[in-house]
Amino acid sequence: MANKKESLIVASKIKAYIKSKKMMTSSDALKAISDKVYCMLDDAIARTKANRRSTVKPQDL
């Protein structure tokens, strides 16, 4: 069984932002956005470790 990841986004806030731009949000867009956030964080963590730090900083993103 696949390991289901917890969503890292606030769906209502994302939907409201997209709606404010006169656009609609597809049902599968929210999962894709959360997946992107996981990827971004994993990359930032790898960069932090490569720089021998334990604190993720804005420049790691």
C-alpha cells in the first residue's frame, strides 16, 4: 500500500486565491500543489544538509 502523505496546504486559501484571479480550481490541483510543496521542502532540506546546517533558511528554498 502506498504511503499517503498529509496535505501541507490550506485548500480553502488556495481556492480563494485562485478565485480572486477569476479562475477555477480543479479537484486534483490541490494534491498537485501539496506534492510540489513536499518536493520544494525536500530540496531545501537537502541543501541545508549539504551546507552542514540543521535550520532551513529562506535561501534554501
